[in-house]
Amino acid sequence: MSQAVQSGAEHVARRARAGEAFFGTEAEQIARLCHLMAERFARGGRLIALGCSPAARSDARHVAVEFVHPVIVGKRALPAIGLTDASQMELLAEPDDIAIVFDPDPEPVRAARARGCLTIGVCPHAEAEWIFVPPTDDPFVAQELIETLYHVLWELVHVFFEHRGLLAGRPSGAVHDTGASSFLYPFLAEREDGLEAVVADVRRSVLMKAEEVADLRRQTLTDGSAVLAGAAAELRGALDAGGRLLALGNGGSATDAMDVVADFRSPPVDWPARPAIDLTEDPAILTAIANDIGVEAMFARQVIAYGRPGDVLIAISTSGGSPNVIAALAEARRRDLRTIALVGYDGGRVADEGLADHVVVTRSQHIPRIQEAQASAYHVLRELVESQ
């Protein structure tokens, strides 16, 4: 067995053990929390996500964009706000809101509870009503499990809207109708069976989704083990020679780019900080380019501004075909940057046309699962950079 394959197997096994333990233990609570969240949304509440540390900020932004801009056909948009300043919780939280806090600081949780919010904590000592702590000391694996958790909450909260009779203040006896999203919930019957039956169905869906992402992480890290090792070696060489990492993506992938940069600038373990630039970070630059030139130039223009020979660009895309991602990769090559791409589906144009020097393909059409497996890929990349 080659060193790259052996390393990939170790990364897969570590994640599989933690995922099985976490979701096997928490599936029931996740299902019941989805019901309570649906009740809050039905009363006009919002999701308020708070993350103040560099890595936690990316999670707060990620969960907010998933609820506000659903990528799955048939999902309704739900109000959500991503905050990065703890003092804003006291100013913005309202009685029917749901607060999810990604940092251990208890003060914003107390402020949210004092205002009548339903509170969720994803780290120890958060003093939330619902606390989910991954059973691992590996900060990367923990973040990956939390990302799957909030994706699953987002996906399955909708089940209870389709069982409207189970929501407080809603008329009873509502008929189940999942519409275009029915394929996501194979366990649900056509009639209202009561809360416990639906919770049991949702619990099984949680376990199914956890198993699905475990398989996808295995495929991504196994098939991509040699690519990740080669990309890490080249990135380490570039950084040691004075180069920098540039990262980009759209939507949820933009928050993954934020997380990549956070992991390099502010590593969660005893590694050196590395220079990295988040091309999704500045809304003034992004909106100026999008408004004056077009969305396709949003990242390429920044590559022109910041990219130097010897730098490395990492592009994250679930489709592998986003025009602004492709334009940025092309510009990076023209300027003698090395390029890494994490892509989903069958790899899209990026893989088909060899538009990046190192391409890792996560072979799925389910966007939340793709993003979760891609998080594993860039976390492994970060780890490999320091083991060169």
C-alpha cells in the first residue's frame, strides 16, 4: 500500500468512527430539535447563527446561507442571519428565534435564552438548551460533523412543515405533501401518523444521511489520496518559498473557502500560521465587480489584483462548472499560479478540461453531502501541508 493510500485510509477511518458514534447517539435528539425549530419558524421566528472565532465565522455564515437560499428544489427559504459579533445577539434576538452558537462563550447564549430563543450549542460549556459535542479531539473532524449536523437540521426541519398538524398553533389533520422534495424522505407516509411516528422517520433519515456522507468521505479521500498528497507537497513548497494561498467559492462553497483560509491563518492545532487570502471576504469588492463588470469576473479580477507567480489558488465548487470559478482558474494559470480544485458531481468542466493542476472529485449530486466531504478534503490537505 502506498504512503498516500495508507494516509487516506487513516483519515477515512478516523472520520467514520467519530461520525458513527456522534449520529448514532444524537439522531433522536436531532429529530426532536427539527420539530421544535419548525414550530419556531412557523411562528415567524428566525435562525440566528453566531460564530466569532475565525473558523466559527465560516460555520455561522454557512448555516445562514443554506436556510436563506436553499439549493434543493422544493425547499422553502427560511429566515436566517449569520453574526460574527457576540454583542449583536443581545440587540437582534427576538422571542421566537432560534440561536445556534459555534463558540464556547456562554454570554451570547444567555442573552438569547433571556429573550426567549430556542438555543443550540455545538461545543462544550455553551449553556444552551440543546448541546451537540462531537466525540473527537480532532478539531477538523469535529467541524465536519457539525457541518453535517446543521445541514441535516436544515434538510429535515422541512419535514415538519409538511406535517403541519404537528406544529403548535397550526390546524390539526394536515395532509402530508412533500412536493418536489419527496424523494429526500422515503419513510414518510401519505397520512398524518402523529408526532412520534414522524420523529421516528426523521431519526432514520438522520442516520441515512450520516451513512451517505461517511461513504462519500471515503470515496473522496480514497480516490483523491494521491492528488491531495501531491497538492499538499506543492502548496508546502510554495508557502516555504514565500508564496500565498488564495481561496474562493460561491454560496456554501464561499464559506468553505473562508474555513480554508481560517485553518491556514489561524490553525486550530500547534502549526505555523500560513499566509492566505479569502477572495470571498470583501463584499465591497465582490459587489463592485459584479455590478460593474459581471458575476463571472468576481474572482478573476481579484486574482489579477493579488495573485503572484508562485502563489497557489484553491477553488471549491460543487458543480465544477461555475463560470466565475472557471474564469479565476484560467486567470491563475495565465499568471503562473498553481491551482487546486475541489469539485462535485462528475467533476464538471474543471475535471473534464483539466482546468486545475490538482483536482479532487466528490462523486455525488447532493450538494450538502458534497460540501461535507469537501470539508474533509481540505482539512486533510491542511494536515498534509504540515507533514511534508
